[in-house]
Amino acid sequence: MAKVHKIYGPPGTGKTFRLIRRVNAYVRTGTPYHKIGYFAFTRKAAAEARKRIKVSDKELPYFQTLHAFCFHLLGLKEEDILQPYHYEELGRSLGIRVNYSDKYNEEETNFLTCNNPYFQLIGRANNRDISLREEFDRNEHDRKDIEWNTLKHIGLNLEEFKKKNTLYDFNDIIHKVLDSEKIPTFKSIFIDEAQDLSPLQWKLYDVLKDHTENIYLAGDDDQAIFAWAGADVNRFIKEPAKERVLRYSRRISQAVQEQSTIPISRISGIRKQKEYLPRAQEGFASTINNLGQVDLSKGKWLILTRTKSNLLEIMEQLKRKNIYFQSNKGKSFKVSIYNAANAYTKWCMNEAIESKDINEIREYIPGAKWDAKKPWYDVFTAANQKEVLYIRNLLTQNEQLSDNARIFLSTIHAAKGGEEDNVILSLHQGDKVQKGIKLSVDKQDEEHRVWYVGCTRARNKLYKLKAKVKKKEYQL
């Protein structure tokens, strides 16, 4: 049985740095890399860990997510794994709508992120390693959205679909590894963001403990915001271990740290009591009624929302104000129009352009003659004219559209792990969120953690954007 170490890392306290330093300490004392398991919560985080070790990826076979670890142990291929389009295909055959346009999977968490409540509940039951009936009886869903007989029917059809097409979901491959004898032995294992492990992943953890001498759990229960998908933060808090709390944040200013204590002070369930010290910088925190109260023309900004619908509203506001921004979906303008405009301008100046440029231009001047005497915006008749005007206005303001924008928009969930000097946190919750948190104390606690994560993305300045309707606002 492994000796277990637990590291609590509040925002900016260097949790990952400590883990990598410990990995290097094992290597210096003779432990080969293939005897070290480093399991991150996302592919992005795993890639960052490999990058910090500064050796080739081939030398780090077990620096990956737990799902990737199981995937490779079983020798599976990508085509063996159930993909979003499979859910959409099954949904069509059952006459239900399944849409994957709203993805937290920019971070690739492997949690099911479709918008269909039935598949969401099925995914949550799988993550919790309980039956559909047990998950249904927890009553953590809107009863208007889900009916038991329909849920049972969809669940049976999903299992039949996987069997017929020889497909596995992420939870299936963990089960297959648990039933196998394939887990190698390690000198040490590191699990980052352990507060986000699901009960099924904790089962894998329990087996891994029997295959290593030392195991390091790192995370922060205050940042556990994936309970909606079945993550078990209570197991992380209760897990017996030698504990250490990292106390010095290299990210958070004093004003931001003070704001962050408000939501976590409202958590009524179990919580690891801990304090962390901010940077010496005083920082700044204030409440604003609208985006016009801040100067977005300078500096870098992160604008965060609780819901996707609120995110889309703010995007529209910024476009109306002719502000250049980015999101997980890309830049705020249609890049193909901008590229075609650049190519057309070159052609007007007798500069050589490539065949792909010609094809892009033709998309917006269908069947028309090119006229070097006219600017691109006068001849791009097939382009969306609102989009053309937006791009023109950005160029008039001397925005460098080929560069990344200074302003980035995201939901709080998708921004977990990110940070910026200036953060605007929209306090709008929305009806669905407010209805959901009434279902249980656990959901209320998770909501407070979400706002804690939102606050702590700010390094220096935090602006709290009030909701248009006060009763739809998180009180911060």
C-alpha cells in the first residue's frame, strides 16, 4: 500500500511547480521516468507537465490523463471511442436533440458536455459508478426535463449502440482496466486536480495505490466545480494522507484575495480550512453596472460569465461597440472575410496572390468582375454586410487583427486554470442555474466554488459586473 501525500494548492500557490520539482527529485535519485506516473485532469495540463520536465514525450509514457492512461494500456484506437457525433446520431434515431456546440471540452475534461439532459444524467451516473435508477432518485435534475421511462429507454439504446458498433466511452475503458491485470508498477504517482476525480476514477486510484510506493494527491477543494458531472470533492477532502497547504500565492492581489473569501465562506458542507497569503500588491476590486464603466482600450482583459447565454449577450455588446475580442470559438470577426480582404487589397496593388487567396476572394465576389479601383468592402457583395462593417471599424481603429486580441471571453468553467491582470466577472446567474442550486446543499456549495474560481482568475483588478435583473444576480 502506497504512502499517500496530499498537497492543497490555492490559486497561484505553485501546486504544479511543486509536483514537477518532486518528480525531478525522484529522477535525480535514480528513478527512471517510466516508473513515474503523472496524471493530470486535462490533456492540456498533461502536455504542460511534459513540457516542464524538458525531455522528449517518448521518455514520459505515463504523463497523461487517467483516461489516456487506460486508453493506451488497452491498446485502443481513436475510432474505438464514442465520439460526440455518435451521441448525435443516436439522438436522431431516438427522436431527441443532442447538440455539442456548448463544450467545456476546450479543456478536454472528458466529462460529457452535450446539452441533452438525458445523456447528461447517464454520463453523471457512469462517473459516479451507480445505476441510472440511483442517479435518477438523487433528484438533482429538473423533473420537467427527465422522465424515468424515457431515461431507461435511452440508456438501454445507448448500451446497445455501443455493443453493436464495438465502441467504448471514457468510463468503459476505466472499467476494462480495473478488470484487467495490465496496470504497471510505479515508484511514485502524482495526481493533479484530484478534487475533480469522479467516484469511478477514485476506484482506479485505489488500485493504483497498490501499484506504487508513494502517491501524491494535489488539488484544491475550493476549486471543485465539476460536481455537476459527478466529481467527488468530499472523497478528496476525506482521503487519509500526510497533508500540506501551500500558503503563498504568486498570482492574487490583496483586493482580489479579500473578494475570494466571500463565496467560500458560504460553503456549508465539509471543507478543508486553509488560508493563503496574497501578493504584496494591493490590487483593486469594484462593482460596475455596465461595460462602459471600464476602459477596454488598454491592457489585457478576461471577461467571465456563469452561463453561455450571458457570454453570447456580452459578445454582442462588444461587437456593437466595435471592440476586438476572442473566445474559445476564435476571433470576434469572420476570419475568412478578413483574409479575403487582405488578398484582394494585395491584388489591387499589383502584388502576387496565391490560388487559395483567389478562391477566398471569389467566395465574396461570386460571378462579378474584380475592380482594382474599388476597395474590398465595396465589392464583397456576398459577404455579411454587418460583418464587413465591423471589420472595417476595427481596421480604422488600427487593431492588429492578425494578432491575438487583448480581450478574451469565457465561461468560468472553461477558464479554470487561466488568469489575467484585469478580470470582469459578470454576476448574472440565470434562471436555470438558480433553479438547479435549490435542489441540494451540495449544488449550493458547488455554486459558491464556481464564483470563487471566477474571482481568483484576476491577478490585479477585479470588476464585478452587475446583472440587469437583481434577482438573477449572485451576491458578491
